[in-house]
Amino acid sequence: MTHAYWNDWYFGWGWFLWFGFVFLLFSSIGNWGYTYRAHQRYDKQPGKEALDILNERYARGDITRDEYGQMKSEISKP
């Protein structure tokens, strides 16, 4: 008499194949998660640009209006 769920596939070496499949599944998900985080870390925009820093310095009052205009024209030159 054969049983639908308890055949040789489960009692023999079939469990080993299922274990391998589950291991590959989890390792693939883990690898995807690791590479996703690594790419997010290095794909970010680099720090502030020179004009952003200049605008912040002018807003804080570190430089005068004339210095701001002079530095901005120097930054904007090609």
C-alpha cells in the first residue's frame, strides 16, 4: 500500500535534496541583501558641492557679500 505523502522521496535521500534547495534559497536571498546594501552605500551622492558650501558660509555670515560674489564668480568659471 502506497501513501501519497510518505513515499521513498521523504524516507530516502530526497530530504537531502530539499535541504540543499532550502540552503540555496536562503543563501541567494542573503547574497542579494548584502549586495543591495553595499550598492546603496556607495551609490550615494558625494559630499556637498563647492557652491553649496559657499551658500552655507554666506548664510552663516562667515563671509561678506563682496567676498561671496567674488568666490561665486570664480567657482562658476568653466
